[in-house]
Amino acid sequence: MTEKHYGGASSHGMKEKPSSASNKIADTKKKNDNEPLEDNSTSELSSQDIRDIKLAGEIAKKVVDYAKSIIKKGMPLIEIANKVDTKIEELKAKPAFPINLSINEIAAHNTPSWNDETLASGLLKVDLGVQINGWTADTAFSLDLENNEENKKLIKSAELAVKAGTDKINLGVKVNEIGKDIEKAIKSQGFSPIINLSGHSITQYDLHAGITIPNVDNSQVFALEEGVYAIEPFATNGLGTVRDGKPSGIYKLDREGNVRDNFAREVLQYIVDEYQTLPFCSRWIYKKFGSRGLLALRLIEQAGVLHHYSQLVESGKGKVAQAEHTVLLLNKEKVITTQ
């Protein structure tokens, strides 16, 4: 799952599971694009962490195969989302974030609400995550549901780009070199990379952990160290940037806080305990608490405790294809966990 890049990289660092809704959530850290970012992903990984990271990737691969086997044109997005959630749970894992099911010019951050009636169509991006003990496998693919030649070419472009990125990434590689190869792959097919969407580092319970993996050759020249990274290119026939669209129904805890309403406090405590700083959605809150949960969620949002993601829409309303893999870099090993 991606984030729009605003000229810095954000890090919401909750390293330990909080015991109450008042536990601290670290403030967003931002730096200028020209400065090396604080590397939150280079802390030493334990053998258990590595096992969890690899297992999340193995399960994610099975979920992707399952999703590809069931998704058909005209299928309700809510049915796809519910079936994928169930499959992840059947495989003894948890969703790392709400599945993104984004059509045509919507590049990312579209997940169905509990009563959504949207049907699968067009150029569909499927972005899903699996987590084991807070360690995430983040992966995405695109499907052409209208037998359209340009859709197929856009998908090929994104797939070539993710291969270029995963081939290039390694210990000591500068991030702009990865972006350069991704950009070259997309442009070789006659399309544009989306320059303000990017890959990212991943730490435990933190999907966007402070390092940006660009999709173009930029000025970030610091080298990667051990850690977990998502390579996440987007190819478009549009202008090559995204803008914020309507609210997505996807949230994450952004800071410590509380609410006055007793039931809303109960819902907030559930969010803290269940999701920590990983993204979640209104659909999941409705499933747990019913319609009262949606009202509580609104009160929690009004209290300024949550970040509410916007849908990300291609600025020229061009179609967008996406591909993504998660990579584990160790001193003696490189593993593309989701491939």
C-alpha cells in the first residue's frame, strides 16, 4: 500500500504494542528530499523477525494466486475484499491493511465500504498486505477486465518496472539508482511513472517506516542497509502525478488521544490493540461493532487521533497500472518475499 509523497517521507514509529489508547504514537518525521532520511529499517532483525517476514511473504503469494483466480469482471468489490480477508485469516495470518481495489484513473487507496455496490471493471489494481506479528508482506498486481490493448501494455510496463526495481535493490545501492531503472522500464513502453508515489521501507507495525524508494531518478543518493523494502511502481498514460480524491474509508492511528464518548473510547481501544499503526478501514469497524461503530469512528476522527487516507487519482485522469513486491535485505541474503 502506497502513500502520496509530499516532498518528505513520513514515519509513524510504534515499535511496541500499546496497552491503552493513550500510549504514545511518534510524530511524523519529515525531511527535505535532498537530505538522507532517518533509516528506521536498519535495526538488527532477530531470527524470529526474519521467519515472520518470510512467512508473511509466502502467505501473500498464496493470497495473490487466490485473488487472481476469483476476480472477474462485474464481481462486486465488497465480495472480492471479503473473500481475500477470509483467505488471509484461513492461512493463519492477518491483513496488514485493507485491500486496495482501484479502477482506471484511481491509482490507489480505494477499498469498499461495508455496503459498497461498485463492480470490478476496467484496469483494476489489487494491492494487498499480509502481516505476521506486525511484519508485513506488501504486494500488488493489475488486471485488465475489458480486454483492452492499452491496459495490457500499461500492466506490462508496471511489471517490467517492478522487476527492474527488485533486480537493482541490494545492500549499498543508492535509492535514486533504483528509481532510475524503474523510470527507464516504464518509459521504454511509452508511458510515464507516477513521480509522487513511491516504494518504502517497512518495519514492525510500521508500513511506511521512513525511507522512500523512488520511481524516478531523483536526488536521494544514500545507500540502503539491512531491512525490508517495498518496490512499488505505477505506470500511467496520464500526466504522471496523483492528486487527493475523496475520502477512502481507510484510516490509521496518527497520534495519542482520547474521546469523551464511552463507546467511542471502546472502539478506539480496539483499534489500538488490533491494528496499532497499521491501516484499517470502516468496513472492519462495521463488521465488529455494527453501525454504532461507524458513528464512533467519526467521533474518533473528529478528535484528531486518526489519519484518514484520501483516494489517489491520476491528475490527468489517465489510466494507471501498479505492481509491487517486498524485498528483505540481509548481509548474506536478498529475498523477494512476495515473488
